[in-house]
Amino acid sequence: MITMRGARWIPPLAAVALLAGLGVSRPLAQTDAAAFIARIEAPQVPDRQGFDGLTLAQVMTRLNVPGVSIAVIRDFEVHWAKAYGVADVMTGRRVETSTRFQAASISKPITALAAVRLAQDHTLDLDADVNTMLTSWKVPETDLTRGHPVTPRALFSHTSGADDGFGFPGYDPALPRPTLVQILNGEAPSNVGAVRFVRPPFTAFKYSGGGLTLMQLALTDRTGQDFAAFMHATVLGPLRMTSSSFAQPPPPDVADQLARAHNGQGRAMDAVWHVYPEQAAAGLWTTPTDLARVLIEVQSALRGPAGRVLSRASAKDLTSPVGVGPYATGFGVEQRGEGWYFGHGGSNWGFQADVLGHLRKGYGVAVMTNGDRGRALITEIEARVAAAYGWDLLDKPLVR
């Protein structure tokens, strides 16, 4: 491993071989991470207006985003990871690659990965009635569900007929928090409405945080485990995501590793962050490097014969749209240019994040920010990474 200030680099052997075949010297191949980083950080050429004329640091200032952390994947490995800015404007504590951010809705496909892993072990059926898993709450039986029950696959792909459309606002750490049943029923102290099923499953797509909260309850009912412990045993531990946890609130012993929430002006929020009892939908604390490990696991399993924890069939479940809407059983899937990508965004109170991976070519990026305007910064970073690495181009440009 070569260490740079605020960055980590892992030399991918496949990339070294490829560059050697293109007539690039081995020393350049071994040091090219720094060149890619420099290109991404610098003003962009050609300058197509927008943010292209600005350095990455200037874009952060323009958007009032205090901190950002990035991990880039090349050839099925983390090529480099680097952090910028501050984790907390009140203290000036710097962001490190080990700083944990709220992943927000990226929690959803990580939870789906756990469910798919159970299905792989024949302890859960993605196409069974979710009520067969539930003991503490039930999806009401109506004319809408008698022909086709609500299933885990429908819930994870946002095609279950749930009509909530939630994005959860979270809770001040000092205030009471509801149980999952209270959230599903819309009962105090829940700060959102009830989860209602208003159309037959697989009729239409509507994003549903409530559906993932129902899956959280189903998984805890089925396994009898605390959700954070279940996710650590099933996904986080096996994938060596050592800087990740679904614990809500996070334990005090990791407080100095957590980024603070900031508003659109880059100012500290009135609480350091919000707590999310809706752990499956919004509760993961993690780093871009750990999220990159998830993308690599899915990519490696798709390439075959299998990943560390996923079979190829399981990876296809996570990345194959169900036939209605843009989501598979977990990830969103879309075409960008000539390539097909899987990924997911995240938006919590004071945090924005995104993961994006190519379905075939073994590259991708994970970006996490601690500001409400982080989405525009993430979009800019992803575009710069794609341009620097020549994603989906037949003749990939070498860094100049």
C-alpha cells in the first residue's frame, strides 16, 4: 500500500498489466493513482462551463459542503480513497478516510443484500408472503393483495403497493423515538404517517421507505435478532466492513469517528446528527471504502463464479429490475452512455451520499458528504471520475 496525505492506494495488478500492454511504463502504472486524483481535483479540460473551471476544493466552497470522502474502484479493487474538508465545522476536526457518515437510503440495498443472503441459504423466500415472516405486525389482507401477496422482492424494489413515499426525517437524539410498529401505524411519537397499501403488488413503482421499515421488522421477527447485530453477522462482518454499523444511535466509543450534520449554508445543525430507528431504510453509518466493498462484492459475484458471500444468482437478484420501475431487489439499475450501472443514493438530515458501480467492467465510486447540498458535489465528483478513467470508452484516455 502506498500512502498519500489523506488517501489510500491499492495497486490493481490487472490495471498494471493493461497499462503495460498499452506501452505505459511500470513505474507510471504503479503511481497513476496520484495522477488520477490530481486530474479529478483540478479544473476540468475541456471546460464545458458549470463547475468545470473550478478545483474540487472550490466546488466544495461554492456549494457550502464542509466535508467529502471518496473511494474509487478500478478492476474490481479499491484503487484509492481520499477525504477532504472538515467533519465538524464547530471543532475543525478534519475528515479522514476512516470518518463515518450517514449512508441514509444506501442502507436499503445493504439490507436487501442481507435478505438475499438468507434466501441463498434457503432460510427466506423473496417471493413468499411477507406476512409469513411477520409476528408483530401484518400487512392487511384486502382485495388488492389476495391475488398476489406483498413479498420481500416487491418491498425491496418499491413495487409492493405501499403508498408512503417516505424519506424519513429522523429524530433529535434527545427526543423519544417510536417503535417500528408505531412507525408503520403512524402513531406518536412517530413523525411520519402510516404505511398504507393502495394497489396490487408489481402494478407500479413508488419509492417506499415504509416498505423497508416493514422488511426490517420482518427480518427481526424471523431471526429473533437485534437488527444491527443481524446486519453485522450477515453482511458487515463477512464483507470486512470494519467501519460500519447499523446501531442507532451509534455507541459513544465511536463518537470521534462520526461526521456532523450541516445545513445548506455549511453551518452546523442544532443537533450533531439525527437518530433513525428506521435502520433498514436510513440507519447505516459507514465510509466510502466500506461501501466500495459492497459494490465490489456484487461485481465479483456477477463476474462469477461467486463473491465472498454472494452467489452469482444472488447478485443478479440484487441488480436485475423486477419488471416494473427502475429497481431490482435492492439496487437501482440504469444505463449511462454505453454502460449499465447499479447504485443507490442517500439523503438524510445534513448528509448526502451515493454509490455507483458498473455491472460488468469492475469499476465504480462511492461518495459521502456531511452537507445538505452534497448532492450537487457528488454529481460533479462522479462526472470527474468517469472522465478521468474513461468509463465506457473503447479508447480510454490516459491521464495527462
